[in-house]
Amino acid sequence: MDVTNLLSAEWWIVTFGLIGILTIIFAETGLLIGFFLPGDSLLVVAGMGASAEVASAVGLDTPFPLPVLLVGAPVCAIAGAQLGHYIGAKAGPRLFARPDSRLFKQEYVEKAQYYFEKFGPEKAVVLARFIPIVRTFLNPVAGMLGMKPRRFLIWNIVGGVLWTDGLLLFGYYVGKLVPNVDRYILPGAAVIILLSVIPIIREVMKNRKAAKAAALGLPVPPPPGPKGKHHRETA
């Protein structure tokens, strides 16, 4: 197995099938070690695999059952995020106090907390679904900052359904309507990944500008504070 296969949605789908898809969706949203998994492109390609036109072209024996995907994917995404929230609520700051390693970076946690504070808890939980890495770390950050489980669950359901079923249906209809779409799976997945990381790239550039301005003694605008009523909710 080539290491690059780990980032290839098509490889995951052909190798592990439907169960693998659902497992990856759960792991990416519920386990901190799952942030590198190809969530967005995986859902789009899985949706394509539900059309007979694409299934045979990518090496599937039969198309994926679309109703199972439309129910199973959001359930796994929601369950994974709830697990992440629970871990953050129970482990708290101890979970994120570890030093940087090859996989775990404090900047991932800081970025998730930034979105939580910038958009407020509800919007952040929904929007994070569409941002790689942030969607993995925001769930435990929400738990650590005291977002109530019931409140988190409501917006977790909204974000989970929009993210999974939206991308699955997009992939399904692209697979049905675009001739020979299997030829464009790899470049298409690359475009999806690029579009999804644009917000992160923008924030990194802004942070670098701010750091450069501070080094030169120029005035630096203050970071945005929390928009919600409480930075940390009470139990």
C-alpha cells in the first residue's frame, strides 16, 4: 500500500466498501487521530459509487445502496461528533495539553477554538463540518468549553445531515449526469480538498500577516472575541 492511498477516497471505497465508508466518517469526526482521512472527497466519490455508471468503472461489484448511505453516513457523522464532544467534556484541557507531534498539533486545536469563538457555538458546529481538520477538533473543543450535550446534539444533527447527505447527493447526480465522470474522480477530489481548505489557508495567511506586523512594531487588530452570550456554558 502506498501511503498516498490514505488520502485517496477512491482507494478507501474500493478497498473497504460501504462499511469502510461509514467507519471513516465516524472516525474522522469522533477520533482525534482521524483528522487526516478524506471526508469530503470520500462522500462525493461514495455518492458517485451509488450510480451504476460509475460503480463498475471504479471496480465495485455493485453500486452502493443510496438509501443506506443517506441514512448511515449522517448517523455515523453525528455519533462520531457526539463522542468527540464527550471526550472533550470529560478530558478537558488535559486532552489538549500534550506537546506537538507529527500528527497532533496545538494549532489544530487553536483553529477549532477560533471558529467556535468567532461564529458562536451553533454556527461553528454546523460550519465546521465543511472544514477539514476543524471538523475533527471542534467537537472536543465544544465539550471542553462547556457546550451542553443537548444543545450540541441539535446542531450536530443539522450539520451532520447537511454535510453527509449534501455531498452524497451531489456525487450521485454528478455520476448519473456527467458522461465518463470516473476519469475525473482524482482531479475532482483534489479540487474538493482545495476548496475545503481555503478558509484555513486564509486564516493562516492572516495570522502570518499579524505576526509580521507585530515583529515590525505595527499596530495589530485584536482577534475577534466570542459572539455567543457565554464563552463557557454552565452545566
